[in-house]
Amino acid sequence: MPVNIVRLPDPLPTQVVARRASVAPRSLTGDLPGDIVLEILKNLEDKDAVHLASVSKAFYAAFPPRPTNVTYKSLVKAISLQERLAQTPGAALRLVSLDVRCPGPASKISPILCDILSEARNLRSLTCGPAELKSDNVRNIIQRLAHLAHLQLYVPPISALTTTSYPSSLSSLYLVGFKGGITWKELATSLSRLTGLKKLSLLNSLLDESDPDDDLDENDTDDEDEDGGATPALPTVTSLAVSSSDLPSLAFFAKTFPNVNDLVLEETHFPEDDEADTDVADRVIHKVSFLVSEDVEYALPWQAEHVRLFTFDIGQINLESGLCGMDGLIGLALRVLSFSWDSWTEQISSSIPQTVRLLELESFDTDFPMTLGFFANVFEEHSPEAVGELPALTVLSIAAPSSPGPLDELRARFFEHAALALPKLRYVALASPRQIPQDFSDLAGDRAPWRWWRIIRSAGQDVEFREIPAWEGERVRRYFRDANREKAERFDEDFSALR
């Protein structure tokens, strides 16, 4: 099959780039009104604002550096921030994010933090450690932060979870390292006061087992009060991440988190002896992410539209029956140590549902040339046994750590075989960053040096791989990541290419 590869032209000739580089910096802002320039500069990070202020007296006078995102992890730095805010009227009101985790006695840290928080009334993000959270005064002031949206609590005392009423503006809560003293029901009951909470994360936390009298009964209704055994509901929570922590029963989860559409499970799973009546057809979760480093049977009973899997050994995972229902799967992302012929043909290709439109494959150990060469060999076989039945696959994304050496010939070979093995393929994305994170870190967007190609097939069976700007390709990725089955089928009608 003839394949023609069209690369993007250089955005500017070398002479134009050199001429622009020689222009005085003033031309970059000289044509913009001063208020527009200041509005742009407000988006600078603190470090960049300091550098800008050192350029000239005019810049310093117009936009002096002000702390907006502050981290201090020692008593000395806490005192320094307290003094800085006291000397600069209004500076505390400009604080947006504060990370406070100071080792040492709470009696010394708490008064300083109380002084800072009482003035930082516009704070939107706050992180506190165990020493700070032991103080009733600190927790009382946190309750009065009317604009607080993100709260992270490290090793919080149980009283910080049960007796503290956090502001209703809170949209995300991150809990780390509390060990016992509270059950899932008690935690959910406490959090039910947060009417704006959308994201809940638990890391390395151990919850007590529920009292047998609190076991869910099929006749429980939402109208029962808490003392009567009703299950507390958190209907506003749409994202739940649980890492190395206990999970409640499936029945409790279904009633407490009825609207979760983004579920992340890292080294954790629901109780194995759970026999709750959880019909697969009753629920569809938009995205489920699994992190597995050992043989774990997740067996999530609900359907998922998108699945992300991170594992060191893909051989430990059964994609067909060991994760969740994938009958209508739209997107599948695999981040593994490396891809091998056995793992691909025996564990992966035959298990990928035919409905998948977006397939993202990432190796964090094998370098990019070897990974791309492997898939070129797989597609060269051009058989359902090697490639799998993927009649709907529209977007294929591959990433692996970079390695020096020419890639043009290898990439052309990959394109040729992929075009033949995947007849409905429309877009290909390739990236070779310096390293692939060994976690759930997303590489989409500008987090990796992506190059995108759109595949154009002619009636004469000629195929053209036309390179498109990365931002245009990422629009395609976002479309399919956000899509359910109906939206994925309407791609040609709904998606408007800008180039």
C-alpha cells in the first residue's frame, strides 16, 4: 500500500526568526495598552514575577513581586512569612495557595499559622500537616475561609474529620495517612455537610470496619435518619481516588457515591467477599483508572466507558474479566513496563473490545525506537490474532522514553503497516519524552513532545499521513476522552477541524 508522509513546514524561515530575535523587547509590549500588559503579567508564577521585576524600575513599579503561592516547612520560614505579611498591607489578601507542614510542637506553629490565616481571607488552596491540625484554633479559622476550594490534610486527627465543619466552598478534599478511629459511614456522614465537594482523595488511610448493626439493608431508604441506619450520600462527588486505603462494600459505595464518574483505584480493591446485588447494567462509570503492581482481582461490577491501567507486569491482568465491564469501552490507556509479543497477543490484543475508538499505549522502560519497531512488527503481521479485531479504532497514541538516533525510516515503516492493519484509523500521535512517569501522570497536551498525523485515504487505496499541529491533535484526544458511546459515533458531525 503506497503511503505518503507530509510533514509540517517550519513555522518561520530561519532569517525571520533571527530578525525577530534582534528586535528590542519593548516591541513585544509596546503596542499593547498598559492595563492589558498588567492583566497578562498577573498570570506569572512568583519566581517569574521576581525575575520580571528585576528587569527595570518601570516593571518593578508597575508589577512588584507579590507572594501568591507559598510553601513553608520550617518554623523559621513561617515566622519570615508572618513578618513579611505584617509589613506589607494587603499582601495576605493576595495569598492564593499555602502549604504548611512544619515539624515541631504545635504550640509554636499554631499561633503563627492562625495569624497568617486570619488575614489570608482569599485563600483558595491550603495544605496542612499533623502539627497544624492538632490545634482547635487553626481548625476554627479554616472553617471561616469562605473562598477555600482545595484542602489537603496530612495525618489529620480524627477530630479534624468528625467535629470540624469545613467551608461549603470546598470542592476538593485530599486526606493522607489517618489510621483508624473512623468508619466509612462516619466519614461520609461528616463530608455530607460539604454541598460543593466534587473530588475526594484518600491515600494510605486505614478506616475501621463498620459495626454489624450498620450493615446495609435492601430496605434502607434515603429518608431514614442517620440513627436509623440510613446510608449517607455524597451526590456532588464526581471524582474519587483511593490509594493504598480500605474501600467500603460495593453496596455502600453505590449508595454513597451515586454520581462518581471518575474512579481511581491504586493498590486497593473492594472487599472480596462482597455479595451485594450490583447489576452490571445499573451503572456506567465514565472513567476508571487502575494501578496494579501485584496480582489483584478488581472485578468491578459496573461498565466503564474509559479505562486507564498502569502495571509493571501486564501478564498479571485479565482485561476481559479481571477489571470491570468493558462491553461499550470507548478509550483504553495502558502504561506498562514494556510490550512483548506474548503479552500483546495473549493478554492485550484479543481482549480489547471492538468498540474502542481511542487507544493509548505507553512504555516507561523500553525506549521509543524499540517500542515503535515492536508495533510496526505487530501490524506487519496483519492478522486478527496479532492485531486484534479493532474495526472502530480512530486514534492511536504511542509514547516511550526518548533515545538518540534517526526515526524517519522506522516511522515510515510503522505508518505503512498501521494503515493496512487498522483500516479505520484516522489519527496517530507519537511522543518520546525523556522519561515516562511510573504513575498516573497524564502526558496529554504539552506534557510531552507530541507529534500528530491525520490519515487521509483515497479511493485508489493511496494513504497520506499528513502532520497536523499538536494542539489540533490534542483537541481530537480530548474529544474522545470526554465522549460516551453516542458522542464517539458523532465525531464526524460534531468535531470541526480548525486546520
